[in-house]
Amino acid sequence: MAWYKWTRLDLQTFSGAFPLNRARLFDDLLVPVNRSRLSIGLTSQTQTRLKIAMEKNQGLKTQVEELRKSLEEERKLRPASDTRAELLTNLAALKKRRATLEDELSAYGNSDPVKVEQLKRAEFLAKEAAMRWTDNYCSTLSHFVRQTGVDVEDVRKYLDIGEDYEDIY
């Protein structure tokens, strides 16, 4: 660790920034430069973070106070009564019922009417696409066979279409 020999300018610069006991350590050259500068940086960083945290804390305290005031104002606007208590009880019961109905609906899984309708629609679209492809394939195959005179089985063999292929009509 390198020791630094202090000049008068250095001592004047740092003497105002440190308490008396720290300044004496520097005067006596008992503290290495690297550690002293590191501690100065950490102290200023810590003070900055502390200042930011205190400002944030103060802002949160004012926000909590404002929320408490608005809560009290709302409570004044809605005085407690038997009908209000009854309605709140009814609301809680309805929320529980809604939760149980949603659980029941999720238990049905694929039996959900909306999902069943989506599956039917997807099946219909897939069948239509298959029929369209088959129609295109058949018309292209017949045109190719007429133009070239090649046997249909040879074309199917060349395209790797198995013998179990059936036209959808």
C-alpha cells in the first residue's frame, strides 16, 4: 500500500471536509491515501442514498396521510346503517358465489360452450381446407394426366401419395 506525503495544499483542501480527529490522522500521516479517499466516497454516497430515502419516506408519509383523510371523508359520506350492512353482506355472498361458479366453469375444461364452439369452428375450417386442397390436387392431377398422358398411379407414386388416399366428396 502506497503512502502519500501530504503537501500544504492537500491538507488545506481536506481539512474542512473532515472532523478534527480525522484531520489529525492525516497530519500525522497515519492513514493511507487509498483508504481515506475510499471512505470519503462511501460516506458521500451513503449520505446521498440516505437523503434520497428520507425524501421518499417523507413523500410516502404524506401520501399515507392523504389516503387516511380521504378514507375518513368517504366514511362520513357513507354512514353505517342496517341496510348498508345487509347490502355489504349480500355483496360478499355474491362474490363467493361468483368464485365458486368460476371454479365450476374451469372444472368443465373442454366442455366449456365457448371452447366447444371454437373447436367446431376449427374442425369446419380444417375440413373446408382439406376439401379445397383435394379439389386443387384432383383438378391439377387430371390436367397433368391429360396433357402428358402419364398414368395416375405413376404420378401418385412419384408424389409419395399412398394407396389408401381417398378423395373427399
